[in-house]
Amino acid sequence: MDNIRIDKQIIRLIGDLGENLVRQALKREHYNLEDFDRCDAKICFRCGYSLEGRPPPNYNESQTSLEQYMDSFSIFKYPDNCKRGEKWIKLMRYRDELESRYSSYRGSSLDFYATKDDKEYLIEVKTNKGNLEKSQAKLIEYSKELGYIPLLINVRVASKITKIKEL
């Protein structure tokens, strides 16, 4: 059982490494990158308030926990003045529908939101033989309809043993 857990941790670390390599490469190419799930806007309950670790202004202390309060927002309660615009809100509502349909938060998200030359990109990074989840593929298809440019970037992360030496 422990081996399975270690394997999953290693796979996650390899994925993080791939994302960091892509982040550096895209920044060198002058993409403005943000995490897909957080726009860092202070007005957005999903982004600004959660990043600061403080509750939104209308949070009621009688709620059992901040997490339950944040989870209580339905797909219809995104802020009207989102920094990324109306089509972003449409995309997030669709993502929320996918999450409830496939009950997999991790599988229906992407890695990065980026802009360059007045174009908007949605980026998913897959390492080695990683494949898109079904919900990610559906989200990418819908994003095309909204005018985003989706990019799937495959990164090969490998390590070979070059020498074994007895000490």
C-alpha cells in the first residue's frame, strides 16, 4: 500500500516539475501567465479573498467554516466584474458543471491562463505519457467556442542512471 502512495507522490512531483519548466519557457517567450484557477483579483471571492486567507466581506461567522461558505457558492454566483471578463465566467460555470458531473475537481481544471499579443490562451501541461481527462477535453472544446486558444504542452521528464559506483 505504501508503494502506491509513493508512486502517486512521485507522479505529482514530476507533473509539478513539468509545469515549472513550461512556466519558465513561456515567460521567456513573453507570455503573461497566471494560474488557471486564480486570477489574483481582490474582488473575486474565489481568487482575491482565498489568496489572502481572509473571509469575504459578507461572510457570516455563524457559518461552520470558511471552506463550507466558499463551497456554498453555486455556479451562478461569480462576480459580475471579473478581471478576465464575461467569457471567463461562462467558462468557469461550465467547469463547475463538469465538476459536478464527473465529481473530479482536479480533472476538470487546466494549468495556466495566459495572454500574449492581445490573445488569451488556456494551457494544460502533461508530462511523459499523461493524457487529458474527459472533463478537461470537454472544457478545452468549450473554450474554443468562447474564443480562447487552448495549448496542450507535452513535456518529457526522464532520468537515466548513467553510472553505478560502489563506494
